[in-house]
Amino acid sequence: MTETKTGVVALLVGVLLGLAGGVSARDQDAVAQANNPHTSFTAFNVDKAIPSHSADTSQNDNQRTRTPNMTAQHADLPKEKQTNLGLYLTAKEAYEKWKADPEKVLLIDVRTPEEYLFVGHAPMAWKIPVAAQSYEWDAGKQQFPMKLLPDFVSRVKSVAKADDTLLVMCRSGGRGAIAVNQLAQAGFRHVYNVTDGMEGDVVDDPDSVFLGQRLKNGWKNAGAPWTYKLTPDRLLLSEDGR
């Protein structure tokens, strides 16, 4: 427990002092910027980070396709939110599913510790980051790239079994898809991607005063419980404290 708290404190100090971390070109392509509200994980980056076992019928990154088990409600999901398992829930549906069986349904938040602290989180969720935020500015991409964490699956396995029902949530569905595919490759079969994530999708109505803000849907906008207060007993960081 002490090590977890120490890792969080060290991370905050790094954030506040603007410390930068090295990020490889491969990792920059593997995971897209998470903190810019106008960007999301592209289909190319998701496919490169987690090889797909299903045929890619898209002609470009913007085309939307159907995957197995996809209901009509989720038929128009962007490719970057789709998973090999094809199991999807909205944030509102995820909360209802967790409430119906909180002992057997696990909510897993795969965002970064910075997001848990400054954006908020669901108090019942296990906080297990799938990627770490770097602080080395990429001028070409105009973003701070992220880096996948190699021990993500092993940390999930410390609290979940392969036959458990897992609800995976990130900011708005992109990292969630990456995490679901990693878990599927490790043998988990009942893993849902929460497609609108914690913050939801960007308002795209040009006449709205909220244009560009994540207020369209998401856990925080669905009436589900969330808090800024950290829950260290449910925080499983990587070995290097991320």
C-alpha cells in the first residue's frame, strides 16, 4: 500500500515539474494522444498496437464496420472503439450491469493516474492503466504521445479470472478497445468495452456553446457515481509507478 501511494506521489511531482520521459517512435504510433479532447485513437494505431484476428474490411480509418455480437445500438461504432470480442456497453448500461451483480462484474478503468486524480473516476472501479502518458512533446504529431505498459494483463490477472465479466472503461472508448483486445488474447472472454468511457464523446453541434467539449455521453454524464477522491486499495499501477 505504501509503495502504491509513493508511486502516485512521485507521479504527481513529475507532472507538476514538467518532467519528460523518453518515448519510442513505435510507441508513438501504437497509442494516440489521450489528453487532447479533439483527438482519439485511430484505427491504424489500434491495429498496430494489438494485432486483429478478424478481417479488416474498412477502406479508411473513418469507415465504420460491424463486428460479431454487435447490437443495432452499437452498429455505428468507429473502428477504433471496436474489439475482437465484439462486446459493447454504454456507460449507463455498464453501471446498470455492475449494479445488478457487483460481486461478479468488475469495472476496470484503464486510464492514467493523472486522469483519476484530475478528471475523476468511478469509486468501485479497479484503476489499472493500460498506457502511460509521456511528457515529451512531439512537434510533428502536436501531442504528448502515450506508451503501452507491458504488464497490464498481469495486473488485471491479479484481481480477475478469465471467466469473470469485465467492463473496461477509458476516456471515450479508444484505449478501452486496446485493453479488451489484450485481455482477449490472454484468454478473457467476457470483456466489454464501455464505448463512451468516463468523459464521453465530443459535442459536434456547431451551434452549441459546448462545441468540442466531452458532454455528449459518458460515465460522468450518465448519472453514474464518480469522485475525485483516490481509492488506493483499488489502484494497481505498473512496476515503475505508472
